[in-house]
Amino acid sequence: MTIFWLGQSAFKIQDKEVTVAIDPFDNIGLRMPKFNAEVLLITHDHPDHNNKDAIKGTPFLIDGPGEYEVKNVFVYGIPAFHDDKQGAERGKITIYLIEIDGIKIAHLSDFGQDSLNTEQLEMLEGVDILLIPVGGIHTIDGEQAAKIVSQLQPRIVIPMHYKIPHNNAKLEGVEKFLKEFGATNPEKMDKLKISKKDLPQEETKVILLNVS
């Protein structure tokens, strides 16, 4: 299985048979690549997360809570909030747990809650790879993200939704998260190609993906 970060909260996840697209964006200064996918996940209806036209083919669209199975990919949509005021300002979102090639991947969307609630923790139990926003302003910031990671204790953390060159969204950088989490030397790579047996076992590893 291979994970590509496309910028903001957008990802492409591929195995031998299926491509999963998550949160394609528009109008943030970055170029959203267009590609074919069998599954498309949309976490909420904001322009930097819902550019469905970027995904070619006829993907199976998942845009809300529930349990889904598409070509041996299992997806669990979990209700959450864009901020910590029960959706009063920015509304509801859906966070996703994706099981593919025996690996559990959690995508936390524009998560804004101060912590995961009991139901969310139960649904996300045993997550292997966590895709988590760290840029603050519109989501949790680096300090809050570090606390969420401690709640879940995944094997790998991939920060997302933070300030990078050419992204005109108002966001903080990744540095606060790295400092709060104590990741002094995170591994940087263009893509993460991994199998279940390759997951780190001793401690949580932070990986910074370059934009594909």
C-alpha cells in the first residue's frame, strides 16, 4: 500500500487493486492532481475538501457517517466537529477509519475538538497510521494534535493541513506539533509505501510527506 499527500487534507491511497481519494481541494493556490479512483471520501462540504471534479472515473462516493465496503476496502465514517463548540461555528465533519491491506488508517479531516470523545476513541481503536491536522486556525493546532496522538497511540503519524509553500490558506506550520510531540528528526519522504509487517512496533513514528 502507498500513501501520497496531495496538500491540505487531500490524500491518494493505493493498493494493487484500489485507489482511494480523500478530500480533493480547489482554490487554495496548490494544484490538485486529477486521477482515477474507485473510492472517494469527502469529510465535509468546504471548497478545500470537496472538489469532486478532480477525481476521474466513477468512484464510490462516501460523504458521511456509516459503514462501507468497496472492493475489500472497509470504511467507517465517524461523526465529529470542525471546532470544539458542537459545530456552532463551522459545523460537522466526518472522520474516517479506512482498513486496506490489513492496515488501519485514520483521517481526522478538519478536526477541531479539544479531544476525542469515548465513541470516537472506540471506533478508532487500534489505528496504525494517523493523518492529523496540525495547522491550527481552522482546526486543532500542533499542541492539541500532540494530545490527540497520545490518545490514539498509532504506529505512524502523518501531519496534514498545515502551512506549506504556495498554499494560500491561513495556517500555522508543522513546527509546533513537532516540538510538542518531541519529534526532533522526523523522516521526510515523497510517499509512504508500507505493509502490515513493516509498521513500527516500539514507538510512534512521525513522517513528513512531501506534496505529490
